[in-house]
Amino acid sequence: MPLLALLSGYLWGSIPTARLVARLSGQRLAGNVGALNTIRSVGLGAGIAVALLDVAKGAAAVLTARYALDASTGWVLFAGVGCVIGHNWMVWLGFKGGKGMAAASGAVLAASLIYGQGWVFLVFVGIILAVWRLGRNLVLGNAAALLCLPGLAWLASHSTAVVLAALCLDAVIALKYAPDAIADFKRRGFGALGPDEIKPKRS
């Protein structure tokens, strides 16, 4: 059952939502299959649709593990980690993918609601929005929320397994973010910590 939960999570994450949305929009997606890149290369509406679908993937992976597979708490959470792995390294796209933040948010949302700790998701998203509001840098907001996630997991559960799942989620996303973040810092210096360069494509 644990392996099935992980596999199910991975397959949920591997659904190439950005490619599907771009195709339905009659356009070709350039670059990675994340929501922000969809905004830049397809348009704002398409990017929002991809973000919502990716959140839904993360939630579906956790819900499937909990209710369809009746997995234990730890493996329910690791199904969410599996979803982010699937999103970041999609089997259907030659193991390429996005960066996993929307899928991770969906997994956190579903897990928070399943286990009666909805405040965890509210704080998680609140950190992202607060940092973005202050610095107009979504990547920094994501990083701050992810750094706080293990602490939130401990406060909500006092469980080593839950904290370990949060740490693994952080590691998977950091592994995918790091190359681009380093390249951006080399290109722009401390300007990389300033406002995001997000310019929606206009029709």
C-alpha cells in the first residue's frame, strides 16, 4: 500500500496540465510546464487555469491515498510528495516538468483539511502572500513558506513522520528551483531578490 500511494501520487503529478491547457488554447507552450511560465508564454487566463489544476493534482494525490487506498497518515503525506515529484519530473515529458509549488500547495490544503488542521494551509498561503506583497517576489514568498512548513507540521502534529514528509517536500522543490535560482542570481545579482519579472502574454 505505501508504494501504491507513492505511485498514485506520482501519476497524479505527471498529468501535464500546462501542455493540455496550452493545446486547448490553440497555442504552443515554450519552456517548463509551470503556471508562471504559462502566464508568460500563453496568457494570464491560461496560467491561472494551470495553477488551479496543479493545486487540484496535489489535493487529489492526498485524497486518493487517504480515502481510496486507506493509507496511514505518513504515507498520505508522502503521496503528496510523490505528486510534486511527478509534476517536476513527468514521465510523459521525458522526466521534465515544472517546479511543483502549486501541486505542493494542493497537497498541503488537502492534508490540512483531512486532519482538521486547516490553519496550517492558511498560514502557509499567508506567508507566501505576505512576502509577495512586501517584495513582489513570488519565489521568495514560496521559499519562506517552505522553510516554515516543517515547523508548522510539528506544531500541528508533533509527529516525526509528518515533519519528515514536510522536509522531503521542501527538498524536492528546492532541488528543482536551485539551478534556475542560481542562474538568475548570476545574471541579475541581488536584483534577483527584487520584484518578479512576470509579464503575461497578450493575445
